[in-house]
Amino acid sequence: MGLRLTGGERGGAVAAPGVLLLVIAAVLLPGRFAPFLAPGHPHWSGVHLLWAGLLGAFLAVGALLARTDP
């Protein structure tokens, strides 16, 4: 998607800030919404549901983007 936004030349100019924002958001999440937990943590199963939901969302968006013409 970054290549489409920058005319096919500098996709990294869009991707790098996006990854940085995701990392900052993950660090600032409260403890009960933390995406990374140690095994045996009380919220361990909830985090698995979070990652399953994210994976499903990324696959759906990827499939939609793969179908559209640039």
C-alpha cells in the first residue's frame, strides 16, 4: 500500500512511520491489553484471541489489496 501512496517509488517512506506508530501504540497499551505476555499469565488466552483477530484482519485486507489494480 505504501508503494501505491507514493507513486511506486518510496514505499518505505510510508511503512517506516507506520511500524513506528504500531510499536509505540503497543508499548502504551495498558497491562490488560498488552499484546505480549508470559506463558501462564491470567490474560494469556485473551492475547491469543487478539493475535487471531489481527491475523484475520491482515489476511482480509491483504486479499482485498491483492485483488485491486494498482
